[in-house]
Amino acid sequence: MNLALPRITRRELAARVLLVLLSSIVSLTLAEVFFRWHAGRTFDDEFPPWTGNLVVVRGAQVFAFKPNASGVFPGNADMERTFPYRTNAHGLRERNRPARAEGSKRVLVIGDSYTWGYAVAEEEAYPQVAERLLAERGRPDVEVINGGIPDYNSRQERQLLEQLLPIYQPDAVFLGYVVNDAEPSTAMPTPPEEVYRHARSWFLTEVAERLNRRVFRRRLLPSAKDNVGSNYLDGFEEGSVKWRDSREAVREMRDLCRAAGIPFTVLMMPDFTQDFGGGYPLRTIHDAVARWGRELDIPAFDLLPLLFRGENHQDWWVPWDGHPNAAAHERIADFLAGRILEEPAISIPSRGASADRP
């Protein structure tokens, strides 16, 4: 009995290989289309367009505060402790400002929960305190606008800055950079187009993520999914897209300000939950932001060595939350007021006001 298998010609083999390839491409394409549709539908179905005083915004900004709202937020460490907040007509933790008076000056401070004043009263947040200090030093003509939003990262801050520049028309902009500003937002679910923005294939990226997490128990397969890291330093490792995104957002903020003809300055904030001594663990992030300042020609001031080095960090934080306390905001505001008075567009007294230095 002849059991020899039939011979396959090269042409037949090539045809079969091509069929397998085409079938794989079609299958992956269908899987990609279905996964993108499913991810978008799941996001829209599970998360309504508003949640309390937060509004879901598709795209990089993710969410914003509803205008003219009020409410309370809990502390991070002790959620039984709460503090009130309100927003103005633009969703900021600010009073509604009248039309800009002739000869007045305006400074816009962009940032996250540190700038917004999480766990302290509105009037204790450092932008508001800086405005009060400037008035006490003979410059009641200088307004300081609090443009901070809790949980915003650099990309969200860049989007907000573009919105606020034509509204407030500031003479200078300051960015309060915090060590988690390269991380994704956690306050609201992130739209899938943001989560997978660095991935060519959402489907294959998600497959790699699940295999890493559930099978390998470590990051074995490459993944471009934008996940929240448990350690902020991970986002500043070699090859991480997080620090590149953050740096690019800072550059774009600089460019927005330059296009408007106004100066842009970065204030690097320390993590108030960490020891301010020589063992401060997040020095890498501070060094990276200082390097960005040099590379991008942006004034960047590291407030850890300038204001808090060697201090007991527990003297400067809210113990039931972890954010800077009112005394820390006062110290930051004092530094900010001094820098504002050094800005050429502001240092010249207007309407007869004195520009006394602190």
C-alpha cells in the first residue's frame, strides 16, 4: 500500500502561506475594529456625561468642574474629614472676576491639587495668598488667578491653559509642577482614545497587558497602554512615554505663552508626604524638570531646596490628607509673589502703585 503524502508544489505552498497570512490579517483587523467599538461603547455606557460636579470631557482633558458649583471633598488619608469648595463661572476654585480694570495686571497659575488647594480653604491656596501678599506690599493692581484642577496632569493642564488664556489674558503664567504630573488622571475614567493613544493596535496592546498581568505576573511583553503607575519614578525611566508626554505638554504651554507674548515659569513642588532630607526619594523627577527648563529655555525653580530642604515635612502637610497645609501654601505664595514682582511686565508700578519687594 502506498501511503506517501501528495507532493506540494512551491506555488501551492506559497498560496497556502498567503491564505494564512490574509486570514490572520483579516481576523486581527476585525478584532481591532470590534475592540475599539466595544471600548468606546463601554466607556459611554458606564460613565454618564456628568458625575456630581465633574463633567466628562472626551480627549486629553478627560474632565472639568461644572461652573458655579459647590460641594465637599474628603481627605485622602481620612475620608471622614472633608472640606468645602466652590467654582466660578469657568469651573475654577476662584471668585468671579469683573472685567479687567485699565492698568491692572493679571497672573495665571496652572496646576493640579497643590495649586487648587486640596484640603485647605479657598483663601488659603497659594495663588489666593500670593494675591493678598501682593496687595499688602503695595500692588493691589495685580490679580493672581487660581487655574489649578485636582488630579490634572501636564497634558490636561496644557488643554486648560489654552482655554483660559483668552478668558483671563494674563501678563504672566506660572505652572506648579508636581511629581505625579506625568501620570494619567485617576479622578475620572479615561476615554479609551487617551488610554491607547501610543498604541498602533488597541487589541494587541490589551492582549499584552492581560498576559503580563495574569500569566507572566510581570512586564514581559511590550505595551503602550497608558496605565497609572504605583511608583511615580517608573514614569521617568528610560523609554517611558510618560515623561516624554509631560515634557511635550510643558513645551506646548511655553509655546502658547510665547505666542501670546507672555512669560512662562515652572515651580517644581516637592511631595509633602516624603522626607525633605537627603533621602528624599523623588529627586530624579526634580532633576528631570530642571533639565527640561534648561532645554526648553524656561525658568524653572525647585521649591524643595529653595524653601523646604531639611524641614520636617510633617510640619508642612495636612496629616489627614497628605497635601500641603496652609503654612506651606503661605511659604509658596511668598516665593510666588516675589517672582511675580520680578516679571518685567509687572514690576513697573501701574497707576502710582509701589512695587516694594518682599
